[in-house]
Amino acid sequence: MEELERFMTTSPFLSGMFASVLAGAGATALGALPILTVRQLSERATNLLLSFSAGIMLAATMFSLLLPGYEAALAQSGVAATAAGGVLLSLAAGGYMLWLINRYVPHEHFCKGCEGDNTQRMGRIWLFVIAIVIHNFPEGLAVGVGAASGNVATGLGVTVGIGLQNFPEGLAVAAGLMAVGYSRGTSLLAAVLSGVVEPVGGVLGAAAVAFSSLLLPWALSFAAGAMLFVISSEVIPETHRPGYERGATTALFTGFCAMFFLAATLG
């Protein structure tokens, strides 16, 4: 643990990059691999997997991003109101950035359908992939910022949490694409490619923190805002379709509790 802390402190950029590759691209790809042997995943099972992922994301947003961000801001300013206000502004900025992307970038969800501009000009597979990319970028950003923070508890918490939720998410995405008519190979490739964007977000987040440690509280809360928007606007509406609300809520609670336990024990 001491060696890990030393590495995170002396190499924040590399820490963020490695963590986002591991938790993002690696976990998503491994999670999607069972689609090669699974004939079909029911809508209910897919829904439960995504809901479980949402619970993990929600807890990671709170315990591995927002609270550490507030603590770092409080250490800088020494005034609780100032620290909380700055964190909330960064949280709103992260959510607003995702709102702009969601509003103007063309993409398609399995249930909500097409969103963004000029969706008719793109193939459906690419609209699905872009939707997943919009979903995954904040996760990579969160991992990169957390791992580059120099705090082992924060870094491990968000990396393990996002990696854990990417396993079921990778399978759910691949199964969802198969359900709308794509082949196993295409579905697997699309799911794997969707995870590649996470290291991009991780590198950007790690670079910001490595550039100046003063940016840490705002980077953490910005990533929290982006994640919170994705959970509320993208994941929950997709999973709480008629007939699946009860199972989705149970799975979300389970994922939240699992992430809370990880955050508490790693901290």
C-alpha cells in the first residue's frame, strides 16, 4: 500500500492513465466477452445489470468524488461555506457539460430512442455507440481524477467501483445491441470500443490534476456532476421502463450498497 501511495503521489498522470485503462477499457472488454457464449440475455437481466451499475455509479459519485472533493476544497480554503459553494459550482458545471453533449451530439438509446441533432444522417449502430461513449466518458474522467489525486482511498475507491460496474455494463451493452439485430461480433466490438473512450477521459482528468494540485477539488466535483447527469438522464430512465421498476430499484440499491462497502473498507 505504501508503494502504491508513493507511485500515486510522484506519478499522478501515469496513475490516472493506468487506472482508467484498467477500469475502463479492460473491465468493459472482459465484461462483454460472455456474449460470445451467451445465446440471449433477457430484457429483465439486461435491465438488472444496468441498474446495478447505476447504483455503483451513484455511490462512487458521492463517496469517491464529491465528498473527497469537498474535503480537498475545505483544506484549501478553510471555510466550509466557500468550499461547499465551489464544489457545487463545479458539480453544476460537470452536469451542464454533459447536458450540452447530450443535447447536441446525435445518439440513440435502446428505449428512449434518438436524441441530439441530425440523427437521421448516421447509421443506427453508430448512434448506439455514441450514446455509450457519452455514458462512459465521465466514468473515465472520474477514474483519472481520483487516481491522480494522490489519495489511495479515493483512487482505489473510484477505480475499483467503476471497474466493477463496467463488467455488467459491458455485457448489458453487447446483449442490448444483439437484441436489436446486430451480430455477436459486431455487438462485442461495439461494446469494447465504447470502453476505449474511458482512458481518454482518464488522461484528461489526470492531466488536469497533474498540472496543478489546486485543481483537485474542482476536478473531483466536476467529474461527480458529469456522472450524476449520466445516472439521472441516461441510465435510470433506460432501466425504469414499465414492468421493470421494482427489479431496477432493487438492483440499484444493491449496487449502491456494494460501492458504499468498498468505499468504507478501502478508506
